[in-house]
Amino acid sequence: MSSALYSSAPFKVVSMLDPAIDLEAMGKAAIWQYVSDRDFSLLKFKAGMEPLVYFVRRLPESFALSIASTAANDEIKYLTAFSVCTVRVDGRTDDDGNPLGQFIPAWLNSPGTGHSEILKNDEAAMFPMDERREIGEVAYKRSFLRRGRKLSLLPLPSFLTDLASRAQSSRLADAVARPSSASEAEQDTALVDESLSVGLGDATEKASTTEASTETRP
């Protein structure tokens, strides 16, 4: 586990939904390990593609107490943590893929102007909602770790859906590329659906077991 996880310096993390991540190159074991503990060194990226890299700080104590006591549910808790903890984002592009440069929140760009240390609504809206929720959970849970305790996260449903879609598209493309009858193609589709269902179920169960064992550890 990288010591950066426990440092007071910003921790860099990439969303599992980022299209620049090369899941095939990473392999199954590394994918699920990154889902759980967010060790940046495990990531591999597709040639010519840059990910959105979020730099998140630890929650300041005042924000931590406020979020823990007032957030109505985990969704709000993690979205708020994203806005409080994000201090920089690298790799932004416009809709045409042109680089937009590094993002720094207004409160950091204009120190001493009385800005609250949190992203403005229009700044937060620059980033996808599901990624904000995911990165916010990482930031929030990292803020309460003591040295030696692992970060243990479950895969989000949106990531599982995305992963299933990618795998199915890839396997069906392979099936279409080779000569086969219509019935064989239907059988391939059924096998893909079945293998994905079993594989994702195993992964979720493994992540749940990891989290449970971590929580019961003294």
C-alpha cells in the first residue's frame, strides 16, 4: 500500500469509470485491488489517452464533523466530501478532446478573499456526478484512516454495469468476426451473459468480505 494514502498531502485518484483506464492490460486481480484500495501504481492507461486525475486532500476537522452530523445519507456525504476535498484535477478536455489545462478551485486560486474552502456549484458541475460520488467516497474514507489500516471500497453499480457492457461488446465482436451460424451467435451471447453475471457476483462478494474483515480488525 502506498504511503501516500496516509500522508497529509493530496492523494491522487482516478475514477474506475474513466475511459482511459486499460482494464484488459491491468487484468482482473489488479482491477479489483484498485477498486478496493485505490493504489495509483496499479493503473494502466490506453495509448494516447489521458485520464482525469483528481487530487484530494483530507477533510479539515470542521468539515468532517459537519458532514458526519448533518448529511442526510451517504450520497450527500460523499458529494459534499468531493467538493471540500478536491484541490486539483489534471487531464481535463473539452467535448472535442482538446486539453483544457489544470483545474484549481477558486478558493485556492484567490487566497485571502474570504472564499469558503469548498468548490462552487458551477465548479463541481464540471465533473460527472457518478465520478464525484466515487471520488468523494475515497476522499471521505481516507480522511479517517490511521496508518496501517487499509482503505476498502466496494465497486459502484455504475462501474459494474460499465464493466459488463465493455466485456459483452468485446466478446460479441469476437463472435461476429469469426464465421458462425445464427444459433452459435445466440449461444455466445448467452454464455457472455452468464459468465458476466457469475464474475461480477464473485467480485462483489470478494469486496464485501474484504470490507467486513477490515472493519472487524482492531
